[in-house]
Amino acid sequence: MSAGRIAILGILVTALVAGIALYYLQVFAYYEEIPPEEAKVQLVNLSTGEPEDVRVENFQGIDSGSSPIRYRACFDMGLSVPTLTETYEIYEEAVPLVAPGWFDCFDADEIGAALEDQAIAFLGEENIEYGVDRVVAVMPDGRAYAWNQLNRCGEVVFDGDPAPEGCPPAPEGYR
């Protein structure tokens, strides 16, 4: 075998290993399952403006310390949609983020379509981390989903611009 073929083979093997490692790191490595006994779902109360715990069942969740927007959860809501809309703050700009394929209870496309005509999104907690809100979407049948998404302050600041009017100042290191 010539030196050129060995070099090409070496490059191909290295690229394959690097590709597999990159895929694994993005899809599996940094996620941790949230044990159901540690499940904590909150919604912001209309009267107090503060998040409060709500009862949920059949909780499945994942999170990652590598990014504040990797949180995803699926569960059954213990309260009816009419009770929720009378008690908790609705979130107008809900856009579910895609979950890893192996977390199959969370389908961002299905949730997004449901938010257009039948599901209602609520604010779980504002600025759970600077510029990131927790959103909880509830289907009419009681199935519910939660995720973290950038709010208007986070979208601007994470692009490198100063915080817009009405936003808290960004912590050091965010600009």
C-alpha cells in the first residue's frame, strides 16, 4: 500500500471517528434524565406574578448543564385548561424547541401545530436564567409539555447587542 493511500485512509478514519463523536456529544452526552421524584413544574400566578408549583403526573424530563435551553419535559397536567387560564399567565410567543430523537414523548412539530389552534402555553418562570423563560404548553386532553426558550431580552443580548429597554441589565460576560 502506498504512502498516499495510507494517508487518505488515515484521514477518512479520523473524520469518521470525529463525526461519530460529534454526533454523540450533540445528541446524547450532555443530557441527563430528570427523575420523576425531582419533577418540579411551576406556572406564574396571575394574581401574584410569582411562579407556584402545580401538580403533575407521569413526568418525563431531560436537562443539560451545557445550555439553558436544553430542558424538555412531558407530563399530564393535574388541572383543567379552564382553571389554568383563569389562574395562570398565558405565554403568547411559545415556540417549542426540538428535542433529541430518543426523547420521543416530546414532538416539537406536533406541539407547535397544537399551539396554533388547540393547546395553550403558559409562563412557567420568567428568566429562569437570564434571557430564558420556561414555557408550559397544555393540550385540551391534559397532556402537557415544558421547555426553555429565549425571551426577547435573551434574543438580543445573546446576539451581542445591549439589552433592550424594559429588560434587566445583562450579567457580566453576556455581552
